[in-house]
Amino acid sequence: QQPVQSPQAVILREGEDAVINCSSSKALYSVHWYRQKHGEAPVFLMILLKGGEQKGHEKISASFNEKKQQSSLYLTASQLSYSGTYFCGTQRSNDYKLSFGAGTTVTVRA
Amino acid sequence: KAGVTQTPRYLIKTRGQQVTLSCSPISGHRSVSWYQQTPGQGLQFLFEYFSETQRNKGNFPGRFSGRQFSNSRSEMNVSTLELGDSALYLCASSLTSPNEQFFGPGTRLTVL
């Protein structure tokens, strides 16, 4: 079952912050975040395993709330290079199947 | 280190034909996953292979099949093509699962 991402799209000015949410109705084993720029392949950002840990990648960080089965991706002090579509991928168990959300398109303007 | 390669990059077929797409993972990676990407449906999981074994399969009809060879290279086959099969097919490799997946550039399939 696909996780639900929100918002669908967000427009930011350089230096602004944004939060992207990813929710599942089922218990999760792990949450993966990827960014895809137009015409390119998705690129890995980070994995969060159940346990509520928080990780970071440059000024992008994420958290995983196991009780709510929700993960949030935080874009801090956004840069032009942050533009792209962000996908969360979820695994319900260690079953080697990654279900991706529909994506959140982020546009950062100067 | 060479990345994930996919061939061909573009393919045009007509309804009813079949197609085979190829994926070469990063050297040392034994897990290969396949995804279908369309504007309306996003990234949909097709299947995952590890050491020549299919470990999981997505909700696609039996027309979609795959295999993995002993050198970890993988192929996917779509038989009796339909217009709705037009999509970007991505493969991704990783050392194990769950782990960072490295995506290939994809094969753009157009079914006329």
C-alpha cells in the first residue's frame, strides 16, 4: 500500500524552510527518502529504521514517528539545488519491497 | 565505480509485442529492484531479486516478469504490451535490503 505524502507541491524562496510528510496506515519497518530532479534518476537521501531516529543529509533532516507511522523530511535554509521531487519509500517489514508515495515537488526560487 | 546501467534507453513498441529490458547493477551489488514510473502513479514497485531469487513482487499482472543472472545482471520482460505500459522503467541496485538504492537512468518505453 502506497504511503501518503503531503503537500503535493511547495514553492520556497532561498533560505526558507519546509516540511514534507509521509504517512502510512500500516506499521512500518523503515522509511527511505529520495530526491529526483527533472529528467534524472532518483537519488538516495536517507533511511530511517523503526526506533524514532533522526538523520541528516546536509541541511536536510528527517524523523520517523513509529507510533504515528509517519516520517517528516525537513528542508532547512533551502538552496536552489533542493528543487526536485521528493519521494518517501516505505517498507512494512524486512520484505525487500519499497512502496513509494506520489511525491512532493519542491521549487526553490532565488 | 561505474553506476547502474540500463539498456536500451528508449524503446518504441506496438500493442501486442513483447519487450525485454536489461539492468546491470553496480559491481558487488546483489539486490536489484525494478520500478515503473508514470506521471499519474509515481514509482510503482515491480519486483526485487537477490542472488537470482525473486524475493518480492508488486501488484502487476503476470505479463510482467523478470529474472536475475549469476553475475547479478537483471532483465525484465513485458509480454503482450498494452498502451498503459508506456512508462519509464527504472532499476535500482543495492548491497542488501533495506539499504541505499542506486537507480539507473531508466528505459523509456512507448507503446503505440
